[in-house]
Amino acid sequence: MVTALQKGLPDLTSRQFTLLLHVYLKDQAHTVRGLAEELNMSKPAVTRALDRLGKYDFVRRKTDENDRRSILVQRTIKGSVYLREFGDMVEEFAEEV
């Protein structure tokens, strides 16, 4: 959305945005493997999207202490703020139309 770029919000791909929404809307522990299965994406595609989201500090990855092979995906405050701002922008746009 042009408005998002004008407000200085990061320009996410649809895959990155879908992944971000899924992590924030489903209140559960997320793993790379689980996200790949739930969203019908390959693990490398999930990893690439998480790399980008991590650069923006929208999500954080952490090794599962119970299973060191498993990587947990965690929410961040910055990601919550981004989604709130994006939602506000969508509402503003809907009111204009």
C-alpha cells in the first residue's frame, strides 16, 4: 500500500505479512516446521520470510530448550505496533472510500 510506504512502514511481501499475521493471531507456540505445515509453505520459504521479519524486529527466533532441533518463533512489541498501525491505516482508507 502506498500509504504504508508514505508513513515509513516496511514494505512486506504477501508471504511475510501472512506469516506475521498468523504468528500474532494464533496464540500458541510457533515453530518453523509448524508454520510451514499450517501455511502450506516450504521450510526454506518460512525461514527467508522470518529472516526479513527478524531484521525489522517483528518476530524473534529462539531455540526450544526442550528440543534443541526446534526453533520457536516469538512475537515482539515492534511487530504488534506495526500490525496496529497497519490496521489503523486500513480503517482510515475504508472511511475515505
